[in-house]
Amino acid sequence: MELIEDQLIDAIRPVLRSASFASGAFVTDFEDSFSQFLSKNRSLKTIGCSNGTDALHIALRSLGIGNGDEVILPANTFIATAWAPIYCGARPVFVDCDPDTWNICIEDVKRKINSKTKAIIAVHLYGAPSLVPALKEIISEKNIHLIEDCAQSHGAQIEENYTGSFGDLACFSFYPGKNLGAIGEAGAIITQDETLEKTIRCLIDHGSVEKYHHIQIGFNHRMDGIQAAALKFKLNLLPDWTIKRQTIASRYLSEINNSKIKFQKIIRNSSSVYHLFVVQVEDRNDFVKMLFSKGIGTGLHYPTPCHLQPALDHLGYKIGDFPNSEIHAKRCVSLPMFPELTDLEVTRVIEVVNEF
């Protein structure tokens, strides 16, 4: 943040001077810029909102999903993905992850689809694209919606199209730690459907289409002007930041030579943006302690899969229901990954990992 502090302050100063804090011109400006970034000849619309969790909630609600409906989603994701159907009164139906990509398991999705299934949420975990084209094919003749959870995949691609351009709806988080991060909380919903766009804009603004006229139960989930201005400025920097992350990841993948380390497999014809660089290590505790002793920090994303979270006990899941997700939760470790890592720092991480 220090490297761009002055420019960032310059970017938000017009918001302060105009007092355009809630929605307004700065939000519209960012929405247009993000739509252009994602579109690649597709007519995508961006609706800025308060955060990524609210984006997922409103996305499902805009589709009319509610009591008695089921929404399929991966067990190994951040808990926010599971909150969305619960907030709507629907039931989250978890599926296991692929043992190699760690993204949603297509075969398990096929097994879980039934007459109550109204949507599938595909998470592009750690910045690596999920097999959304295959999911689209599975549901092509069914009345099931596809939602992309792009909270970690800003700028990731499948062939020549960005994640966020495949589903009926896509949801982004701009939490400060994301590849494209705000200076507070912010999110966005993406759609090509004009009717859905109007519904979403109404829902996030108190169910209103004009001031003081409320046509449905709504929410206060608007994006604020300061976040929008900061995001528009940072959007110009995102391509360079992505290249730096991919360069670091390339070194990790080619220079870490340790049979105890397992990498995430990236699907064919796609590119990850490496929001996180996660590996699997069977002796995780010893690995983390060893790196820490050498001055290298690590992270855990995520040590408890959703189906085993205490808040979701009422769903009736148990240990053993999703073995791949449970193994991954026990073995996952996030290595240092951010654009400002120096070559010497990357070399040091590689050396220490290879020593384990």
C-alpha cells in the first residue's frame, strides 16, 4: 500500500470533495470500467455492492431461490459461499473437491443434482478456474442456474474468457487482501441479463427503483464512492500485479523439487491468477514450524471444510462425507504470494521448502 499511497489518496480525493459517498457517479464509473475489463466482446454488466458475501446472497435472491430449494457448492471454500443459500432460506448441498485441482468435483455434482436443485455455485479456488464449461453442459437442459464465485479469481482465464463471464451470475469480492482489493469492504455482481441487472440493483438499494418508492423487500448493500474510486485506480495496476504473481508461481512450480510437496493442478487451457499459492504437505505442522523457524510465514486456507463447521451442524454432515476436502483441509499450506516479493525472497522460500 505504501508504494501507491499518494496515488490512491489522489484517486479518492474527488469523492471527498463531491461528497458522493453512497452509490453515485464514482460507483457507475468503476462498474463501467470493470465491465470493459471482463467483457472481451461479451455484453457484461457490473453491479457494485457492499462486499462479496452480500453479492452471493443477492445473486441467489435475484433468481428467486428460497425455502425448499437446494444449492450445490463445494465443501472446501470460505464459509461465505455457504451463507448465501442459508440467507435465502435454501439448503446448501455440499460436494467434494477434485483431488488434484481442489475445485468442485464434476462427478459429485452430477450425483447431487435432483428436482430441488436450483443453482450451482462454482468457486474458482485460490485464483484457479473451475471447470465451469463442463458445469454449463451438465445443466444445459435443466432449470438450474450457474453462479461463479470469483472472490479469488480477478483476471483468471479459461481459454480467452475471464472467469465471471460464464455463469448466469458471477460474484466478486474486493476485500482488501484480494488481487483487486478495496480500502475497505466492497463486492460486485456480474450478469448479461438486463432483467436480472434491474432486479439486483433494486434489491441492493432498499428494494427501490426510485427514491422513497419501494417495490419489494430490499437491502442496504450499495457500494460506496470511496471504494469505487480506489478500485478503478487499482484496476489499471491489476494486469501488472497478475503477471508478477504468475512469475512467482512459475518459479515455485519449476524450482521447488520436493516429493513431499503437492501442487494444485490447473485445468487445461486456463490461467490461474494465484491469489494464493497453496500446496499440500502431509506433515503440515512440522512443515509450518520449520518455515517459521527460518523466518518464512505461511497461511492456512482453509483448515476446516464448510460441512464440519459448528455453525452448520444442523445440516447433518459428518467426518468422512467429503474425503478429498477433508484431506486437503488437513494438508493445505499457503506459501508467500504477493506482487512485491523480491527475487531474493522467492529464492529463499524455494530453498527452505526444498530443505524440508
